[in-house]
Amino acid sequence: MLNTFHEQARAVEGGFARAQKLQNCRQCTVRTESVCAVLNSCELVAFEATGQKVSLPPRSSIFMEGEQATAIFNVTSGFVRIHRVSANGRCQVVGFAMPGDFLGLPAQHYNVSADTAVATTLCRFPRPAFLAFVREHPHLLASVHDSAMHALHRAHDQMLLLGPGLANVKIAAFLLAMNRRWARLRGDSDLIALPMRRQDIGDYLGLTIATVSRTLQRMSRQQVIRIVRQGVQILDRERLERLSLT
Amino acid sequence: MLNTFHEQARAVEGGFARAQKLQNCRQCTVRTESVCAVLNSCELVAFEATGQKVSLPPRSSIFMEGEQATAIFNVTSGFVRIHRVSANGRCQVVGFAMPGDFLGLPAQHYNVSADTAVATTLCRFPRPAFLAFVREHPHLLASVHDSAMHALHRAHDQMLLLGPGLANVKIAAFLLAMNRRWARLRGDSDLIALPMRRQDIGDYLGLTIATVSRTLQRMSRQQVIRIVRQGVQILDRERLERLSLT
DNA sequence: CGACTGATTGAACCAGCTCAACTCATGTGG
DNA sequence: CCACATGAGTTGAGCTGGTTCAATCAGTCG
């Protein structure tokens, strides 16, 4: 087990054995959800050659705010928490990345930190190789740009939640949003996986861990949800939706 | 004076006389701050041909969330408020655009609303023409993408402010951020123009108008700032910076 | 001069915060 | 196998900063 951020960072750099050559992009289960979807099979082979596969244990750092951006990533399994720390020390989770999502959109320096919530696998593309590939394939840039626009849109969505508002509403809207995101990957289901900690939910919504816990428990008592290991189950979706609008 | 959103929208579409042919991009005062900066003078002439100049009175709509995106804009003077309205009716200001900023980054539909805070002039580029031009000039796409990444970064900055935190801190950080943005355009100054209403500042920071007003008045009483018409003057920058970190 | 919009100010209230105790599951080492 | 340490989550009591609601003030524009 890796214990310091420094060791964890080195794992991602490829210094550890868990980084392997990338193979079989064509069989990749999240390809259709990812920026790679716009590449044809020929381009995919060339793209594949520039990347490597990385497996990380839970709670390890992928990259940190302010670091030189040496690579961009594509999440293939697991769950990633993206956050920033403000001058006064408050941690703001600005998003969660799940399989198919793109990390570290090409800027000189990472402007957020990313770490794994659970065991996670990623495709890692060194930045120079990625930039060179993009120059040759402008439609990939268009796709990356689309992905950035989606990220911006989600950021705006989150702002609506972050501001003032009842904890009930925030949590309900958050649960429904997570449900929709999982549905895109795994199909509709009443079960919502929540691989992150209560603290992360709080830092995402601008609530304390105590309020998150109380609110979930209240919803559970009211038979709106059932709290299960690593997630919740929706019992009364209509009521949850009504809550999220109030 | 245009009174309804509908009339205002038509003004921007070019139905009114205030839309004119675009000229003199080379003399444009904000060109170096804008995405156009990457175009050489030859490209600039071609680009210029696709756009038109639009002048709008204060408090008029540029585009609205959900509308078909028919054009993209570049602010050349004035001040623009960008916002979204949540399901429960709360208005969240997600950003302000000032001269040099790009509006309506190319997506199928606008996903935010934009309206002018004061009299504003914009370059308007019809979407099809813009997309065609970008296809011919991939480095402009790169520039637009950079601009989007900046917008994403600013969105993350704002999230840090939006969450929990004392009104003092939010307002101080907001004032300093506005000061920095104006400094890029007009050079360093103690005067901070605030062309938006108190309500907009509140909707931006997740505070009510009452709190915004009280907080500014308190800072004024404490000789940290002086409240002037359409803005504030920094009297004690060091103290303001200390406040913003607390 | 009124009418109107925006800003300021006051008083009472309340949702979520703080702080702290407690539970529960997990893992560790003797 | 148990004793213990650890970390996450839950729950309680009291506090507080910002909200709400409402009144007042100050420009601005017919």
C-alpha cells in the first residue's frame, strides 16, 4: 500500500509495475462514452500506441493541482474525485469522474487535483504524444473540446446546487444526478453507487458531513431511499424528484 | 427602449438597425485579449467578413438558455452577466463577461443566458460561418478551446467562493478578482468598476442582496473600501487581501 | 414633482454549523 | 482468537451568520 502522496504520484508516472502497455482499445467497454469514440479503427491503433494502462489502489493521487501536466487520462474503471483547496484551506470537490471520463484536459499545469475513491484503472497518454496526435487529427481536438464543454456545463449545474438552498434539495438533486450518470453506463437502476465518502459529498455540495448524514438518514426514515453499503437505493423516485425541485 | 425579451432577442438577430457590418478588426482594442489574437492580418480580414457589430442598451438579452445557438459573440465594450435559472427558480450568476471575452462557445444550444448590464457592443459571428472558418483554421479552434479551459478554470474558482464561507471573505475575494480582471484591460488601479447590481453580486456569490449591502457597508465603515458610483475604491488593499483569505 | 427602481437598514428567525460523544466495521498484532 | 486501534459514519445540544420580511432612503426619469 502506498502511503504518501509522493509515492502515489510516482505510481502514476509509470515508475511502478502496475503501468502496462495499452492494448485492445477496440474492445474497450467505455470507448463509445469517451473522446476516443470519434477515432476510426485505423486511428485507434495509432492512438493506442501512445498510451499505457495504469491501475491504482483506492485513495491514491492521480495528479495534483499546480503540478506540471505530464499526461492526460481516460478513466476506464473505478471512480475519481476531482477537487481544489482554497486559500483558507476549504476543500471543494468540483466533480467526480467515472469510466469514460477524461481527466487533465490539456493545459500547461493541472489546475485541479484528482485522486481515486476506489481501485481505478486509467489510460494514460503522455502530454507531448497526445498533443502531437491531436495536431494530426483535428477531429479529436473537436471531440476533446466537446468534452470540455460538457465539463463546463456540469460545472454550471453544480453551481446551482452549491449556492444557498436546503440540504434536502441538494442531496435529492445530487442523488438523481448520480443516478442519471450511472444509467448512461450501466442502464437504468434504482441502485445508486456512491463510492465516495460522506465527506466528499459534503465538499461537493457545500455541506458538512454531519448534515449529509442527517439528511440521508431522514430520507431513509421517510422511506424515500434505503441506505446500502457503498450507496443508496431509490424507494420513491417521484418523491425524490419532488424534493429536488423544492 | 426595448421592453420584452423577445424584442431584445430580435435586436441581436440583426433585425434592428443597430447591427452593422464589422470593420477594422485590426484596430480593435480588445483583439490582443481575445481569441482573435491568434489570427494573422490576412486571416483577420477573412474573419472580419463573417461578423457584424451589435450595440445593445443596458439590461437587454443577448441570448437565452435553451435557445438554438445561432451565433457566437465577442464582447468589445460594456459588461455582460451570464446566468442560469434552476428548477426551483433560483437565479445563479455563473459569470461576468467583459471586453475581450467570448460568449456562446460553440454548442448546439446555449446552455446559459446572457444579458447586458450596461450599454454593450459585441461582434456577432453566425454559427455556420464561424464553424466553417474554424474548420479552415484549426489554430483558431485551439484558441477557442483555450478560452473554454479558462472559463472552466474560472468556474472552479467561483465554486470555491460559492460554497459555505463568511460573507466577508466572499465579497473580499470577489472584489480582488474583479480588480485583477479590470487590471488586465485597463492597467492597475484602486478603482473597481461594478457595473452589475447588488442582486447580481448576490446571485454570483450565493448571498442575498441584504447581506451584500451590509457587508460592503461594513467594509466601508472600516475604511477598507470606499463605495462610489458604479463601483468601489480600495483604501486598504492589504487588509482586503487578509480578509479574502480568512 | 411623483413614480419607480435599486440600495440600505432593522428585527426576528432558522437551517446548518460546531463540537463532541458515541456506534460500528475493519484491520492489526499479540 | 481476542484486545485494541483506527477511520467512517451517526447522533445530540446549542450557537450563529445569513435569511426573511419589511420599512426606509436615494437617486433617476418621465
